[in-house]
Amino acid sequence: MKVSKRNNLVKMVGVLPAATLSAVLVFGLAACNPKVSRVDSNTVTDLSGNWNDTDSRLVAEEMIQDVLARPWLSRFNKDHGKVPTVIVGTVRNLSHEHINTRTFISDLEKSLINSGEVDFVASASDRSEIRDERKDQDLHAKEETRKAMGQETGADFMLQGSINTIVDAVKGEQARFYQVDLQLIDLESNRKVWVGQKKIKKTVEKSGLRF
């Protein structure tokens, strides 16, 4: 605010009646205190129309249900006599907005592990910390409690993918289209054994009010 405008505001406040001034101050203080309500974490809250926690959870659950229902899983069980070991790789954010892909990857991991249909191994970043711990144990842990190097379980398949968006807007209305593409790849042969796709479309109408 420029000096002249600030001085005019001070003069205006100075001539207000005491009752009016008190009301203005009370209203100003109330406006500065946000109203916070606790809701269940599974409650759908779509405030801005952007990708949110509900999108992440529902898309992860639906796509994992789909990948586990496809023929690759029964073929692997039959050929190897065991459940496959899976790792989640990179999910790239190619959309127009900031998306926390780490949260989405965690939702994918949770759905995979809780299904009981596959074994699961730690990600590259997690493995790095675990390997450092094993190196430390080599020097400091008792022989009977030390965990040996070179005993890791290798993954059979890697799940990876991307999130894309298309935005179409006119005047006060906007349509947002999200497309999530995932693929499951055989780490030995590089064959894609499953390709999944989930689409979400949202319309957002902007209020005429301006603050």
C-alpha cells in the first residue's frame, strides 16, 4: 500500500464511531482465524479440482485390482511354483500441475502388499539405506546377529508409469482430464506383461466472487 493510501485509511479509521470501529476490528479478527474441521481420511474432498488424496487412493486400488486379475500372474505361479516378486519403479508426473507421485507410489505399494498375491521388495532409495545398515553391522554387530551381504531377493517384475493431464477452459468453466498409465515389465526379458490405464475427468466452475 502506498503512503498516501495508508494515511487516508488511518484518517478514515480515526473518524469512525467507537461502536463501528469495534465491529470492524471484530470482523477483521474473525476473518483472520480459519475454521478447521476434522474429517475422516477417506472422505472425498475436492476443493480445487486438482489431483488429490482421493484420486491417488482410488486409482491405485483400481489399477492394482486390474493387474492382479490378469493372466500373467497365474502363468508365473504355474511356471515357477511361487508368487512373483514385484518392485515399484518411477511414476513420472507429466501433468500441468504439481503432483506428489511419492504418495501415489505408496498407495500402489500398499495395495500390492496387502493383496497377498505377490512378494514385494524395497525401492532403490530404501535399499540404499538398508545396505548402509548392513555395512555398519559388518563392523559393529555380533556375528550371530549380523545380516550377510549378497542375500537380497531380486524382483521379477517392475511396475512403472506416468500421470498426464489435458485442460480445456472457457470463461468461468474448466474441464480437467487425468490419464494414469502403468505397465508391468518382466525384468529378465523386458517384456511388458500388463498395461493399465485409468482416466479421470473433472469440471470446475469458478465463482464470480473475487477477493
